[in-house]
Amino acid sequence: MTQSPATPLPSPDQCRHLRVAASLTQAQVAARMGVTQGTVRAWESGRTTPRGHRREAYAKLLASLTGAAEATNTLKTNTRKAAPPTRMTVRRGKEPGSPRAASAPATTPVTRAPVATPPGTSLTPAQAFDALYAFCAPALVRQTYLLSGRRELARESVERAFQLAWQRWPEVAVDRDPPGWVRATAYEYALSPWHRFRPRYRNPEPPPADASDRALLDALLALPAPYRRTLLLYDGLGLDLPETAAETEASTPAAANRLLHARAAVAERLPELANPARLHRRLAEVASAERLRAAKPPTVRTGGEQRARFWTRTAIAFTVAIVGATALTLRTAPTHYEPPVPPGETVQGVPPRAAPGTLSNKELKLRSKLRSETQHGPQRLIPLPG
């Protein structure tokens, strides 16, 4: 009997990249394949490879995820042609040479991906931005809600992150992981400590309706911000430990320590979530329970452009005011020095002016007479004989 050749598979790194770009976690892929999460992790690390019918099913799954990767590559290529490269490179939340994970989270799978364009078709920068926003924004809003515990802040953080991405679109489009760039920016904005001084965020928002969801959200918000972010990236999105460390700008041992302490703190308040798989499912349920919707891509783009124009005009007006005030000061300032008037000096031989003393008897009689006379009328104009 002749053995059929094995179905070809992409490399382990490409398998992991396709999974993350399509907003799938290792647990979700394992559920589709009928294997454990550790088996999928072994496939993506290259320690083992699937065999038999599982290999064929895994190849079909990866083939169905290739469209999102082709759309991202088309987005980068077309943006390189449409916009000149920039010298400035700002990579938020990663170290040079470290891998990045896509922004679409494992907690809220996104079934809608950028539409792959036919070969030779070019996308405008606006179309490429809209495709990236439609692919990442809905899930990223729910992620940010778990991170901050505020619905409006989650929407605002995602919109600001994409507005900044649109302002730096030539740089973001050629980045090897545009969704990760936007995710890191949204996370940093949501975790900014300055939001506590804003009037709209001083009062707490209504908690989730379900009691178990409230308990989990309270346990997450009780964690320090770096611990909460590490837990969400590793147990929520399914990133590897080195990727989580790069995202949080920490070393791998420090990220592992934060993860262990965060799990222990959550398990202390909610013992039923001591299992990481159970914690992952509960994070997905809490994020999916909130009906959070992101704004439309054109609204975000135009809002970012209007904000940029507003601050540009404000800076110009402030500069003009400073120039005008400086010119007015130079115009009205004295051109020579005028010394102040010195205090008076005592002249020798002239007695100093004495202060008034007590009244004499004659002066007292005159004062009483004046007070006793009529205060108005012609008597004040014509003196009476004494």
C-alpha cells in the first residue's frame, strides 16, 4: 500500500501569527481541533506536529485564516507606495527585536477581518486604515474595558489610539504588527493616572448586572495596573510570556512574577478561578456581556484630523499672542532710567512741624457753639453778631 504524502503546513511561527491575527486563542483552536491547549502550544512552538486527520483539519483551519494575513501584507505594501517613509520610529510597549501579538483579543473573538484585495489592487491610506480599524476596534474596546473598568474610557482610549495611528500612518502601516501598535497605545492611554482628575471620571460607572461578573471585575481592578495588564495579555489574549514581557516593557522573569501574583490575588477572592483555563473563559464572558460598540472608521479619522487642526490653530494663536505681547512691551517700555524720588530730609534750623495738640477753652466754646447752631438754612450763610 502506498502512503499518501503529509499535508504541508506553515512554519510554527506562521501558525501562531495566523491564529493571533484572526483573534483566536490557543484554547479556541484546541476546541476546534478536539485537542488540549498544551497540544496547540506544542504545535506552535515546533516541539510536535499534528498527524493524520488532525493534520489535514489543522491545515484547513490555517488556510481559512490566511485571508487576514494577506490583507495585512497588502495594507503594508500599498501604504509604503502611497506614503513616504518617516525617520521617526516610536514603538510603544515593545523592545527592539521582540515579537508582538495582534490586537484582536482572545477574550472577544472577532469574526470580521479585513477583506483581502485582489493582486495588483492598491488601497488608499484611508481604506487601509478603515480595514485595520474594522478588524481590531470592536474587540479592543472590550479588552480596554476589562483593563480600566469604564465603558466610556474604553471607547475613548481606542479612538485616541487610532487617531494617533492615523496621524502617524506612514509609520504604523509599515510596522510589522500594526494591531499591536494600536493596542499598546490604547492600553497606555486607558491606564494613565491623570484620568482620576477629570470630572467625568470621578464618579464610578454602573457595575455589570451579573453578580459574578461584578466580582471578577472588582478583583481585576484591585490589582496594580502592571499586574492587571500582564494578566489580561497572558490569560486573556493568550500571548506568550516573552511577548507579554515585551508588551509591558518588563523582563521575562518580572512578567512571570507579576502573572503569578495576579493569579494568586484573583484566586484568593474567587477560588473557583484558580484554574487559568477557567479564568480565561470568565474573562471572555465578562467582556462579551457588555454591549460596547466602537465608532465608525470615518468618524475616528475625521475626529483625529479635527483635533489635530484645533491644536495646531491653538498653538499658532498662542504664539501670535506671545509675539504681540512682546512687541507691545517693547513699544511701551521706557527707553531711559528714571531714578525714584528720594525721601525728604531734615533742614537744619527749621523746627519740625508739630502735631495738633489739645483744644483750649476758647476753642472748646467755639466748637460747642458751632455744633449747637442750625446745620442748614441761611443762618449758615449770614454770620450772626456775637
